[in-house]
Amino acid sequence: MQSLKEFVGYTKKSLSIIDTYALRENAANLGIGETALVESAGFAIANEIQRTHDPTTIVFVCGSGGKGAIGLATARHLINKYDVKVLFVGDPSKIRNRSTKLNFDILSDMLEIDRIVDSVPKPVLKNLTDANLVIDALIGCGVKGRLSSTLISVITAMNKSSKHSISIDIPSGIDGDTGMPNLAYAKVDHTYCLHKIKKGIVKSEKAGDISVIDIGIPFSAELITGPGDLFMATKPRLMSDNKLSHGKVLVLGGTEYNGAAMLASYAASNSLAALLSGAGYVTACLPENSAYIARGKTNSPIFVNADWEDAYKLSEQVSKIRHDVLVIGPGMDTVHKETITRLLKIESDAGKTIIVDAGAIKAIASQKRAIGTNMILTPHDGEFRILSGFSTKGLTIYERAEKAIAFAKKYGAVLVLKGHNTIITDGNLLKVNKANTPALATMGTGDVLSGIIAAYASIHKNIFEASSAGVYAHSRIGDSLYNKKGLHITADDLIEAIPESLKRFDIIA
């Protein structure tokens, strides 16, 4: 039986700081919280130490954060086998990390923990000198700014001991993203990277030998979308920000024919969804009659009239509208193929991110040379058949993922293959979003999805990650509405529910 596990090769090879936090969030969403991961990591590291070393005395140097929690847990697993000494840097009464507090309290009942609040006392220096092995569990990859004098003195003492040393995840004082050293850093012989190697180690030669330790994070935490994807794609909003500093979206859609009212409302839904998801400045560019109808639906975006009959004037008009992301296609038919492909080229040359949806997907199906690496294509299975020539209806998740990866790799775009199990891929990375209900199988909800993706793409420049965040947010909102309304959900319901569902992920800096 085929499994998504076979797509693990389409996850990131190394993790940044934000990747690491996002992974923890997704693991917690699967039911594997920080306490469980700390315990699993401590057990795995303890086993590795026993397998590769034969110490008599081990000194653990632990901080008050998550890395310190793992160090404390590791010490507990080894206390019956070796002479274990623990040095805790900080005031135990001020520990904020629950896992660190839990492990500190448990270990305190088993041995006496040396505590450093200011300078390093002489007995601690002697312990470091007498040890066979020193474990650096002081500070993790997320520390920013200059280290305190206390941390510098502790790291200096560890380095002066000249004992064989192992760092957990990344050497203390090394930046988790850049690999640059702080005012001081732990000079270790070996680094045990948890789950995957960190970018800072890839860029640095200061980690000694490197081992990757499996700490029990399931592959699904990386392959299945989750709240971590939203945190990763959400930009902190500053008190000094204005509407133009937090994402600008332009929606280009609607056509002049019977049914334009419904199609225009879909295009307006796109705009409003983008606005409520976080984009600061949203413009809807629609044919005159459609724009008039859309204004009656909402006043939130800016509405301007579009002249689809003059490709040159339309492209000039679009170029003058402030936007980082263009959504093209909602509420459109395929009568303007040449105009669409012209606009795609102009926008690509201008470095804009483009979300190609609905009618625009059908328009470029016969002109795939217009597809670029700055594009996000959002077809459902029927549109993907028109676009690629392959039918994915009735295929397994595994088979749909294979088709999607092959297409994205060939054309270089991000593909969002919509469905109950939505596939997101750029040909190198893969995410799958699993909806818990069929509540979103109703007209207009796909247009809202494009607007949400546009909002994330306007504030987060990695379009694969922005797409993953948008798809998960859309699905999350749908599932939450199902609990209230069952299968009786409209696109308007989705739009209205965006703020309440996403406010947990707001970041004010």
C-alpha cells in the first residue's frame, strides 16, 4: 500500500529557526506536544551517549528554555548509570517554559542542582574540570541579540574545561539561521541535531562532528499542513505600520455577460478574503457593470473599472495600481486569452507574484509558456485535466501528489491542486492539506481561497509557504464553521469567519 511517507524526500533538508518552531506547532496539532517531544529527545540523546561514549562523570549545563528542558530530561535518563552533575543557569523561580519547569522539579528530587544566577562559582568550575563529558544544553537556536555577561562567563568556563563536549541541536551562541557566532559560543566536539540539521550548522564549521537524532517527530508534521504553517507565513505587524506596509493585493476578474452579478461577487469575495486575512491594501479591478454590482456587496476593497476590450489600456491600468500580488481569473471566461497572457508576462517581468485561478487557468492551458516561477496555480481536478492533460479524478492522495509534483517541477510554478485532500507543491517541496469535512464543497469557496493565499503571499515572499498557509487557513475556517452550521456554509460565511479564526496567529511587534 502506497503511503505519504514515500514523499518525505519532498520536505526541507535543513531547518531554519522559524521552520523549527512551525514543526513543533504542527507536531502539537497532531497530539505530540512539547512535553512529549522533550521526553522523547532526552531518551534518544541518552541512548546515543551510552552507545558512543563511556563516561564516568557527565556535567549538564542547562538553560531555562526548551534546550535546557531537553538537557534536564537527558540527565534524568542517565542518572542511574553515571555520575551526573547538573548546572542550571538562571533563577528557577522565573522559569517560564513548562517543560523546563517540570523536568527541573523532577530532577531536583533526584540530585542537587548547582545554580548560577550571576558569575560561575569555583565548585562549578571544578565540576567541569573533573568531568569526562560536558553536555551543552544552555541556549538554543532562537536566541537573538548579544549574550548576557552571565551566559558569556558560563560558555567561557565550558570552553576552558577542555573536556569532550556535546551540544544539543546547535552550539550555544551560534545563530540558528546564519551560523554566525555571538560574543561567545560553545566550542564543542560534537553536535546532536534534533530531527534535522539546522541551517546555522550548515553555514558554520563550529559544530564539530554532527549526528542527527530522531526524537519521534512524525513525518506527517512536515508533510501535512498545520498551524505552524500559519505562524511561519504571518508577518509581525508593527505599531508604526500603515495600510501600504502590510501587503497589497490586486484582484482582476469578472466579465460582461449574463450572470455577471454572481461572478463579480466571487471576485469581490476574493478581495475581501485577502483584506481580512491580513493584506493591508486590496483593489478589485472589474468590468464596469461588475464593479458596480460588487460595490453593493462590500465597500472594503477599492473598486476600479477594467476595460477588457483594450489589452494595452488594461495592462497600463494594472501597472499603475499598487500591488505585490495579482489574483487573475475569478469570475472570468476564456474569451480574453491573449490579454491574460500579456498581463501575465508584464506582471512576471515586474517581479509580481501571480495567482492564476478559474478562467485564467483555462486561458493559459494552451499557452503554458506563460507559466512562470512567480506563479501560484489553483486548479481543481477538472481544471488540472485541462491544464495538464491528466485526469486526477478518483486517484489516491499518493497518485495525485505524483501528478502534481511532476507538473510543478516541469513548469516551475507552485501548484495548489484543490480537493478534499489539497496538494501544494513547487516540484521540490510538498504539503498536503486534509480537510476534516466536505463543508467547503460549495460554489465560491475556491475564490475565497485565492484571496486568502494572496493575502499570505503579499506579506510572505516564499510563495510555497504562503500557499500552504492559505490552504490550511481556508480549511481550518471551513472545519470550524461546520461545527456551527454543518454542511450549510456559503462563501460569505467563510469570509465573515476569517478574523475570528485567524486572530490567534496575529503578531504585534
